Amino acid sequence: MYGQIGASTFSKVYRTRRRSMIEFVAMRKVEKHHGNAVMHEVRALHALNHHPNVMRFHAWYTTSNHIWVVTEYCAGGTLQQLLSQDGPLPESTVISFGLDVLAGMQHAHCHGVYVVDVRPRGILIDEYGLLKLSNFGQARPNMDSAVSNPEWLSDAFGVRDAPSYIAPELHAPGGVHSFASEFWSFGCLLHEMASGRPPFSDGSKAERLDAVLHGAPPALSRANEAFNHLLGALLRKHALTRPSWETLLAHPFWKARVTALPMPRQPLYEAWLKERGEEVVDSAADADEG
């Protein structure tokens, strides 16, 4: 071990190297009574391994008092640290970083996993400036997936302290995760990268929640028309009016052609919509409107 590089309430992370090997890894030490939460995250990482925009999982093992999780080491730290040091990022960086996050999210969605927590503190940067999703402790399954677990179906998840990142429909009892709810969180991330703070972040927690549910999405005065249009589409209050994967990836803000991969159906989300007399439609036409 070469020293501690991070910590939370119940864990510590160390930069580590296996003897006779050059490659460094990150080793996280977690108190053993948090084993269920760790295994939850390990299942997701294992299912999503081997994608350049998802933190690589190596192994896990237990000792008498702790669980140790060995993952890829990212020398650039977290996106939150970068934003704290540099403030708002230039548009070219927002585009590059945004595409990295989208690639990781698309990989997760293809494999039946909702990332849920895409805040900057859970996004790592490697030595080449590539972003990697790393926080799957709150991930949820899109049912019948390789990582499905009954414990994941609870609607209690640990980003309640950041209400702006939670889509409006998830604040209601029985709210169901979907690609659309992930896109809301992604819109909040883009806004924070471009402005240095998430949208709907003024006032008390109750005031911020009210803004999420009822307030107009804040436009960025220094952003171009394409970027503000994209943010407005991602931060629509009604889930069905947010972009589809195809529309999101084809948006002119990206200035690049990105291929949309085939996506699985969302049975829980579709059932939730049916209960409300709604149905899944291609929201591309809505997202293309002003």
C-alpha cells in the first residue's frame, strides 16, 4: 500500500500495487457489517466490466473485520475534485466528458442496469483524461437482468441529499427508475460541469425539491443555443417527454455522430406507466421541438 487516497464514513481507499507488478490498483477497505451493500455494488461492477468508461473491477475478498474490493486506480481523482479546483468547464470539455459519461451509461443500460447516482463525486478520471463511472452502490436493475436482486427494488436510495439529481417522478411514492430518469440526472451533471453547480440548487432542501417538481429548468447565460436546448429537453418534468437514446445521441450539441445501441425493454417502467394510463412512445419528436 502506498497511502490513503479517499475515505467515506464506513470505508477507506488505498493506492496499492501487487508485488512484482507495475500496475497500481485501488483497494477499498469496508467494515464487514456493510457486506450486503458491497456485494450489491460488486454485482453491478462485475456485470459491467471491460468497458472503457466504467471503472474496472478486479477482485474482492474478506478478512476478519473487513471486506476488500480491488478496482482500477484512476490517477486523475474525481470529477468533483476537478470542478472544485477549476470551476466551470469550457464547452469542449463538457462535450468530451459528457460523451464519456453517456458511453458508460449506455453500456449499463444495455446490460440491464440503471446507474442512478451520476454525481461528480462518483465519476473518476484516469491518467489520460477519460471519465469512468464508479459509484454503483445505488444502482438498480431493469428486471430480468444478470444483476437482478430483490433488494434492489426498494425505492430508498442514498442520493436524497441531492434532490436536484433525482428526477421528479422518483420523488413520488412508487416512482420507478427508467432511462428517462437517468437522463434527468445526466442533464443535472451537464449543468454542473458547465456552471460549477447543479440546477435547482438554491435555498433550503425543501425549496430545492419544490424547484425540481415545479420550477423552470435554469438556462445558462454563457451557453450556446444547442446546449440550452439539450438541457431543457433532459430536464423536462414529465418523463415521457424527455429524449430517447437515439434522439439524445443525435443532438447537434455533441458535434459528433454517436451510434445508439439496441436497448432492452423496461418492464417495471412500462407497468408503472400503464397504471397511470400512459404508454411508452418514441419521444424523439417531442425532444426535437423547441
